[in-house]
Amino acid sequence: MTIPTLFDRRLVFVLGKGGVGKSVVAAALGTAWARAGLRVVIAEVANQHRLSDLFATRDVARNTPTELAPGLFGFSIDVDKSTEDYLASHIKVRPLVDLLVRSRAFHNFAAAAPGLPELVTLGKIWELAVAVEGGRPVWDKVVVDCPATGHGIALLQTAGNVSALASQGPVRDQAHRIEEVVKHPAATGIAIVARPEELPVAEAIEAVSTLRADDFPVAATIMNAMAPRRFWPEDAPALGRVGLENPRASAAVQAALQAHHHATLEHDHLIELATGTQTTPIVMPDLGPVPIDAAALAILADALSGTRHAVDAVRGS
Amino acid sequence: MSIASLEGRRVIVCCGSGGVGKTTISAAIGLALARTGSRVAVVTIDPARRLASALGLAALGDEPRQVDIGPTGSWGELWALQLDAKATFDRLVQRHAPNPDAAQRILENRIYAHLSGAVAGSQEYMAVERLNELTEDPRFDQIVLDTPPAQNALDFLDAPARITHFIEGKSLRMLLSPGAAAGHLGWKMLHAGSSTVFTILERVTGAQLLRDLGEFLAAFDGMYSGFSERAEAVHTLLHSPRAAFVVVSSADDEPVHEAGVLVERLTHDRFPIGGAVMNRIRPMPVTAPPTRDELTAVLAAAGAGDPADLAERALAQLEDDRIRALRDRDSCARLTRLLGGRAPVQVPDFAEEPVEIAGLGHVADALCR
């Protein structure tokens, strides 16, 4: 039996340091799957509004799937609304739910209780992942655009924390069911995203080891925004020999040498990510200073699907 | 903005989108202020442990450590620390519990163990408490606070208010532990109204979790007013002219957009904005590009294997650099507009993230220019 790749998983959490491009990776992954004919939902956490920007669509509605592209939906998780849904599903008697939701004591408590927003958010993701209609799953793939590393890991750990905290009762049972899905080694996968820079790579390595120690299924590392390589070691000697006599030629040569140096550093960071996490990182190209739109996402989706087994896995599922 | 505008401010809060180099800029602001003779503490509350490397320290702890900033003379001092939410919470409980037994009860409570250590959100609560501790610390003239990425930076702004809400949840606390409130005037009335809420909640949480929660909240009896006062103190400080918020951005679209959202929010809530920093600006090429033939000839003379091909790639690179530099200028102009005409301080792209104090010095120089 082979280890399932990222592309075989149904529920994928995209995690990484702030600014590495988690939303772009989540959108590209969703695009790749939707173009292969799958029904995909990308869940956005904590009011990010990134999906509607990326797909240049109307705002992604709160707690309602909004179609971004054919077969691809966005879902913006609203904590207040989800808390209410959660209570409703347990209490069943609507007037009682309304009483609780309207009570000031409950609101103050819910707004301040650390961990409650995370549990409710994770619960909503779990609902998307297990939703069934007419005997088949509502979503073929659920992609989660997580908050930045520290908060993202805390989000993943919430279910475990709560089920450890409450020894019995409906909350505990629910947290336990969520934890089972979130940690499922075949159904769920966590993709750790980095950029080819020192600190994001260090943070990705730390995140992978934290998650593995806690039995979370790390499915892939992704190196986002690698500059396409334009110069090679054999170009360097000639470039190095050009003097300063011609300032215009010299400026072009300096640009080339700097780009070469930069690419070498980026490559070192890629090696570091690979060795530090014992993974083969998926590489996504830097598209330059252009806004990421549907066309750019299509290119990035190709870059993702071009990686190992991606296309086959998509077809097989 | 210039560093001069931050002189004399008690607290400087650096906020902005993730990945813009906020931690580095916080440390560089700290260094620049230390050079003016001030004794500065730089605090990072970002869960990522970035500050240590930029400050050349192997690991940062919860206790401030003095950073060697080179030959001192008339310079002040630079100290750095990493927020440890659990350590701060533990200290808070030990300092403010009415007696050692009460402190012990809290520290041993199961809910407390999870709340103080693992649960997200406690970082922001504790950042407020830590900031409060540091403003009372006579060793420091100024405190520079790094914050988590934008969405969570807003959480941080909300943290004092949320703590106050939690305290206002005392009606819930009483209904959860009627024994603790039995002597309280008006308790009967309160309890009559809330018992229904209690009964419904219990159906969801289970009796045991709700009981634990009640014990946990009851253990904090006598500490609530302190919580409230400190949250209020920080709230007042952050809104006073003794504070300054610095919005940090890179030239990428998304961070500039987020910077705009932050500026709007800070302005709306009347937080004092000290200025903005545009980080990692790339220089505009100073000359016109060479012609292809000209460059091919130069590269051929330098012994390139395929000079025409190399010339082509070098020209493409030069053009890419020019486009990026143009975009960076555009972004500066956009941020200036978002700030109502105040230009951000521009920090050039130093290719490599500074990992030593000397590298941080270059960033500090750029901030002072």
C-alpha cells in the first residue's frame, strides 16, 4: 500500500506563516480539482474575504456556499452564526435556542471564552467534510484556508483539547468525532506552505514537527513563489568578468548576477525545507508583480496538477 | 513618519499583514530608539519565534534579555522578549489571587491548564497583561510591541474589551456556582431568571464540563475588578498620545490593502497613528538598458558560451527588475493616499533577512534617513 498523496485526501488544511500565500495555494488547489470535474468547497476562516478578491466575484456569503467558478465554491465561516447552528442541532427546541442566543450572559460568555470560536469553526469544517445528500458526499473535496501558523495549529488542536477537557457530555462526543476526522490519516491532509525565505521555511519545519508529534496527518509541503530559474552556474564566470566600463551593460549584468545569487539562495531554502521535513516539497512558481486572478490561478493549478500523480489521483477518485 | 515622531512615546505598536517583515521592523525601531539614548524593550507576541534570530539571540524567553548593540557610549539599551502566554497568566494568578490557596486552585484547574497554554486567543489576552506589566517596569522607557498578522492584530485591539465582556459575564459565573454567590444581594432574582439558561447550556455541554467551568470562574472571585482595571488602563494608554501605532507593509497588493483596512480601523477607533513603514522597496535601475547587440558584444568579450542567449536573459531580468521597482513606487503612492497624504518611511530590500544585529542596524539606519 502506498501513502496517499495530498491529492487523494478529501479534507485538506492549508497552513503556513502569514504572507506565504496560503489563500492562493488553497484557491489553486481548489481550481485544479474543480477543473478535473470534482465538486469543491474552499472554507475561509475568520473574515478573510480573500476568496472574493482572488476570483473577482461577489462577496462570499457567510455560512452559505457561494459559487466562485464552475464546480468551485467558497464558504466563509461565521462564528456567531455557527454557534447558533451548533446549539440548534443539539437543543432541537427552537424557542430554547432563541432564549439562549438572546441571553446577554450567554453572549458575554461566548464572546470571551477562549477556544469556543475555534471549536465552532472546526465543527463547521467537519460538517462540510461529512455532509451527505442522496447517499453521496455533498463535497468531493474540502479545502481550508487556515489562519497563520500559530493560530492555525491552535485551531487544529482545539477538538483534542476540548475532548480531553470534558470527560462526558454532548460537547465531548462532538469534539471527539471532529478530532477523528481531522486526524484521519487517509481522509485528511495538512499542506504546509512556505516561501523560499529563511523565516517562513524555519516556521514550516517547526509546524511539521509539532503536527507530527501530535499525530496530525501532514500530507505535503509546498514551496510557493519560487522565482523561475533564469541563470545557471555556467553563466556566472562570464558575467563576473564584465567590468564597469560600459555602465548600461554593467547594469544588466549586475541584475543577472543578483538574480542568479537570489535563485541560489532560494534553492538552498528549498533543500532546507525538504531535509527539515523529510518531504519532497511541491514547487509553485512566482508569477511576478501581477495581481493573482483567475488566469494566474489557472497557471498555478497547472503547476500543482503537474506534480506527482496529481492527475491520475484526480481521475481515479 | 520619522523615528523622531516616536521619541517619547511610551508604547509603539507595530501592526500589518503577515510576512511583511513586521518583527524585523519592530526590532529595528527598538534599535533606532535605543540609539537615541532610550531604554527600549521589544516584545513579540507573534507565535512565530522570529525576533530571536533578528536580534542574534539563540532563543528569546518571557523575561526581557539585554541585546548587545555594540559599543554603547551615549546609547541607551535594547532589551527583547517573547510573549509566553502561559507564564504571564501563571504570574498574573499568583500576583493577584486573594490568597495562595486560591492561586493554587486556579493553577490546578483542568480548564485553566488548557486555557492558559494551548487555546488560541489567550495570546491576545496575555499580550495586554504583559504590556501592562512592562509599562510598570522601571527598567524601560519605551516598549515596542510586535503583533500577529492583520486579522489577529485587530483581535489584539479588541482584547481589552473582550476581557471586560468576560468579566461582565459574572451573571453566568454566579448561576454556574450558586454557592459562591449565595450571600449576594439580589442573587435570588438573578438565579430565577438564569436557571433556564443554565439548564439549556447543560444539555449541550454535559453537567461535568459546566460544573468545572463554574469552579474555574468561581476561583477567580476577587480578581475580576483587577482584570477590568488593567484592561481599562491598557485601553486608555493605547488611545493616548503616549502610544503610537506604526503600520508596516510590503509593496505587494494584499499587504497594502490590509494596511488600508488597518489605517481605517485605527482612525475610526481613534488610536494614534505614528506613521507607516513600506518595507523591502526595490531600487529603480539608474540607467537606460543596453541594446541587445551592445550587451551581446560585451558578454562575448567576457567569454560567454552563447553571448546572444545570455544577453537576452539579462535584458529580460533588467526589465523584470524595472517593472517591480515601478510597482513598488506605485504601492508607496497608494499607501501615502491611504494615510491621507503622509508618506511612509521606505526601507530598501536587503535581499537577505537580517539575522544579526549589524544587519538590523542597516534597517534602523534606513528608518532614520
